[in-house]
Amino acid sequence: MAHPGLTALRCHDPTGLELVLDVFEWSPQLRTIGCSLHRQSPDAVAALQRAMRRLSFIPTSICLDIFVGSSVRKGWEPIGDAERQIVGCLYTVSSVKVHAFSVHDIQLRIPWLAMLPCVARLEMSVWPDGPADDRASLIEEARAALPRIPDIVMHSTLI
């Protein structure tokens, strides 16, 4: 199924994203897909993996818009070969927006972002702003760790 005018999908949890993708993934104008990354249960992990696998089949270039909540501060890095394979197949993801409550939350995601094969733009935003030195070091760290991404920017607040 598809909706001819749908340009963006956003869901709070991976389970919801998976269900919405079931209905609207073939919408011809779909360009942005957003989700919160809260790894709270094995079911949420499995739903996120299934949703990411579905994204690899969307026929257009998309922006992945993710919010990283503080509930995952202890680490949200790829957890195994299955997830690495899925993320490595997301050729349709051309840009990523990462929103978080701290610079540290974004730093934990840099290895995951490095596995996305075709991202040309990375936008990061942290709210509240925090120290300018932390934001500057995050940009430097991201540019060093993500050399395949030519356009890396930092916004001062959540967008």
C-alpha cells in the first residue's frame, strides 16, 4: 500500500515503525523516516532490526531521523553480525539526523553510523546545548571516524 502525498513517517518506538512501514513503505514521495532508538527490550531490538531491513528495500533515497533518548546511555552499538549486515545494506539512506540529550549519547552511535554505506550528510543536534567545546570535539570526532560522510554539521538545539 502507498500514499501519494506522504513525505515523512515518524514513530516513537521501533514496533510502531515496523507496523507503519508495512502500510506505507511504497509511498512515492516518502523521503524521511524517523524513530526513537530506545533499546528497552528484546522485542524492541527485534522490531528495530526488522524495520531497518525493510528500509533497505525502499525504492527512494531517504533521510533517517533518529532520536536517542537518555535511557540508552549505557550503549547502543551494533550488537551482532545480524545487525551489522542489516545496517551495511541500507543503501537507500543518504542522510541521517541524530538528536540527543548529550554529546556522549551521539558519540556512542558513531560506530553504528560508520556502517551506513551511502550517507552523504550527517546532522547532529544536542539539547540542551551543553559546552561549546563538547560540541566542537564531537564534530572533530565524527569527521575523523566518518571520512566517507562529506557533510557533517552540528545544530545547537533539537530540531
